[in-house]
Amino acid sequence: MAHPITRAGDTSADRREQARDLIRDVLERIGDKWSVVVICQLSDTTRRFNELRRMSAPITQRMLSTTLRGLERDGLVTRTVHDTTPPRVDYALTPRGLSLLKVVRDLAGWAEDNASGILESRTAFDAR
């Protein structure tokens, strides 16, 4: 994914294109199914990696690591390493992540409210 950087001398058209690229990039991140799952799993508490992995099955360890790293990079998740043996790493939503949680919950509620109608539409479409 490209990450736009504003440079001296950029025109307003360049800045608009960079903003569009950033918006597409962010929507790609938060529209990813695993990002939504992880955000929901972190909704009410801090969780450890393996706890998130169990709760988010069948996500792979690699995909969870990639997802968490992307969410952390975008400022949606914090990663706290505790100096213990063995090392303990906790993940939690940031205030920005919590604000996204509301949107994700609203979207999930919409999907739940409309699931039967969508199923009927799919059945009718597939019967054509």
C-alpha cells in the first residue's frame, strides 16, 4: 500500500490525490475482515496475542501479526510490552480505535437487521 507524503511544491491537485490515496488505504485496512474481527475482540478490554488468536479463529498467527501491526501503524491499537519472563504483550484499542468500534458495531447491526432480506435477494438472483 502506498502511503502519501506531502512534499514542498506539491500542487493542490497533488494534495487531493494524496488525500484520496490515504482514504482508500485506510478504508482498505478497516474493511479487511480480520481488522474488523480484531477491533471487535478488543472492544471491552486489553488482550494478549494468543487470546486474540483463539477468539479470532481461524485466523493464522501470521495474519494476526500482520493485522495487529497495521492497526497499530494506523493508531487504532496500542501494543504494550511488559518486562516479564516470559515477555507479555498486550493489545488494546486507542481512542481512535474506540471511535471506529462504534462504526463497526453499527455496520454489524445493519448486517444483522438486513440478513434475511439479503438472503432472499441472493436466492432470487441466483434463481434467474
